[in-house]
Amino acid sequence: MAAALRNPARDRLEKGELSLGIGLRQTRTVDIAPAMKACGYDWLFIDLEHNSMDLDMAVQISVAALAAGIAPIVRVPARQYWMATRVLDGGAIGIVMPHVDTPEEARDIAAALRYPPQGHRSVAGGLPHFNYVPMSIAETCAAMNEALLVTVLIETPRAVENARLSHRHRRVPRKRQMGRARRHQRRGADPPLCRDGRAHGAWRQRSRLSDERRQRAREGAARPRLKI
């Protein structure tokens, strides 16, 4: 039997849609899950960081949420992996980890909360996510990894700065952009497009220079060399 598990919160986000959740701090009964589903929410934010709710109550609400079709997302205290994995085994399909300052910490969290091959979380059988139906290890790992939503919170100046630097390092240097445009042009391929659908600036510049070269060649002038 193929494992089937959907995360309404993650599904909406992947479609670029608005995903609505509601925070739970004082509620201690499982009927909150179907009630919030009826109100149109996509996920429950079960807060175990700023709350006296215990793990057992969080798991009970998570199981009720699965049955109601609303995603149980649990925030645990910072770096409490043991709590995060236990609540995931108990029914949650998402974890919010606070106070994450570096990309390395974020990668460690993602690996600790996912099953192999994406991570190294240990596998438990008889999960409520699949109504306790026996599943193969491969099916369980694939379905849980696909549905899991892991969120890290950036809450310090150091974390903000590291996020800014990480974004900057992902930008493609202009010289590399020019080289990419030349390769496309030599191969006769379509120009690389920007997000707004226009041809990339490096492509436009290269095309303009090529037109000038051809014009000069027709006039008998020597072709200039382009240095980048």
C-alpha cells in the first residue's frame, strides 16, 4: 500500500498561495482542530516554547488535526531536537525551530528532522500519519519527507546579517552572466530571461555589440576585440 500524506500548509506555500494558521497556547482540548478547520485555517501553530502545554497534549491535538485535515505545526524550544522528533513521531507534520543564527545551524536542523536519505532521523513504525497502517521503511521515509515543513526563525542581529550575506553570495557575478550570454549566443539558443520576461541585460549588451561588429565588417573595418 502506497503511503499518502498531505500537508495543507506546505501545499499552499508551494503553489504560491496564502497559508493561514492560528496559534494555540491556552487551548487544552482536541476539538480545537476541527473547529479551526471549519473556520478556514490551513494549520495549527502549537507553541511549546512560550507555553506550559506538555508534549502529550501537543501530540493529542496533532492527531486530531490530522483527522480534521488541518496541518499540526509545532514550535519547540531552541535546539530541542529530542522534543521535535518525538512530536513528529506523535502526529505533527511541521516544526518551527527558533533562534537559528547561521546557515550551518539551519542545515543541521533540516537533517535532524528528516528521514534518510535527506536526513538522519531515526524511523519509528506505526505512525498516526498513516492511521497506524504498517508501511515499508522506504514508503514511510519518502512520504514523511515530502510532507514535512521545517521552518527556522531569524531572531537576532547576527542571524539577519548571516541571512543577508547568504543571499548576496547566491547572486551570479556580472562577469559570469556575460559568459553565460555568450555561450547562449554561440549555440544559437534562446536568450536567458529575467524574472520580468525580458532578455537578460548581458544578452542585450552582447547582441548590441555583435550587431555593431557585423556593421563594421560590412564597411571593411577591422573587428574590435571585446575584453571583459
